[in-house]
Amino acid sequence: MNIIAMIPARYAASRFPGKLMEDLAGKPVILRTYEAALKTKLFHQVYVVTDSKIIFDTIVNAGGKAIMSIEEHECGSDRIAEAVMEMNADIIVNVQGDEPFTDKKSLAGVLAVFENDDEQEIDLASLMTPIDNEEEINNPNTVKVIVDNRNFALYFSRSPIPYPRSGAKNIPYFKHKGIYAFRKRALMDFRRLPMLPLEAAEKIEAIRYLEYGKKIKMVETNVSGIEIDTPEDLERAKAAWI
């Protein structure tokens, strides 16, 4: 399989504008993420795809590969779909630009699901990690996912799902980590399909795939990493960087 990694990198993040250009141990966050993806050696090519000349120049000047978006995009999947339209690729992996602690073992687990999928039942795969912190479970910035008994995604939400109506304890909760591996055809379908009400309500792009009947295989990982969504996250990342 020809596997490429695409790192969507939008400069104007709503919660932390310019976060991808913030310094992390002497290099911008986006460059740290790009280098982490390269270091896994899981991909034939790694690209940053961006709407920002600053980010583009940062990657290219460091010897990396970057693509400037032509159109305006609402989400990372749309940005990647435009960039890979004419590329020869079987699997495209969306690595989030704000995750410089990208973990090779977790990524390898996501890619492995396609190796045994002879009937091509799986349209895309993604990661989930167990959470038991009540504050995080109830935090709308943490996207939760519920799965069936084969670990196919049933739904994603910013609300705590499942809801413990009867006060049941020991209910498993999973946080969705926004790393996706797509079959190219699923990504091309995403680009042409309009947003529907559930995605619009939750602002979670994975829901569009479910609304149109795509099958998302979830892979459990215990590596939570540090996603840089806020200045406080950046300080945690700096403290954790070795």
C-alpha cells in the first residue's frame, strides 16, 4: 500500500491563534509535528498542507514538504482532500498539526486494520483512548466516541456519552484522538458531500462520515499525548519535552 501522511495546518485557530508557530524547545509546534511524523518511518511521503505562507515557508525552509491550499476549508479533511486529489495514494493519514508527541505504535495500529481488510469494509480508521477523569468526560472540548462490539464507531459527541442515567458505575468512556487513516475514495466522497445537521451541531467532522454510511474502525490506545489547544497545553508540552 502507498501510504502518505498529510498534516493540515491552519494558522488562525479559534481557541489559540497562531499556536502552530509557537516555540516548542527551539522549533515551532508544526515543525516538531512534521518531524515526529517523519521519524515514525511509516509513510512514503509526509506533507504539511496549509493556508498560511508563514507555516508553508517554515516547513520548506527546514527541508520539508508543504502544499498551499487553493480554496478556503472548514475542516482538515476538506483541506487534505483538495491536496491529494491528483496524488497516487491508497491510504492517507491525517496527522493533527498540534500533536508534536505523535506516537508510532498508535499510528501503526491504525494502519494495521487495513492490512486484514480484504473486503475493504473499513472506509477509515481512527484512535480512541480511555478516560476516567470526570472533568474531561464532561468537557465539551473533549470529543467522546462510542463503539459497537467490533470497535466500529457508532457516534461522536462533545457531550458525555454514554449518559449514566441510572447512576451506573464503571462505564467505559473513550476520548477520540483526531488522527485518521482514510481510504482515498472515502476522502474524495467527503469532499463532495455536504455537511448535515448532526455534524453542524457538534462541529465534529467524523460525524459526516457516519451520516453518509461510512464505516469507521476505532483502535484503542493508552497513549494520550498532549494536544496543544490552549496556552496551558503548550506549557505542559514544554515541560514534557525531553
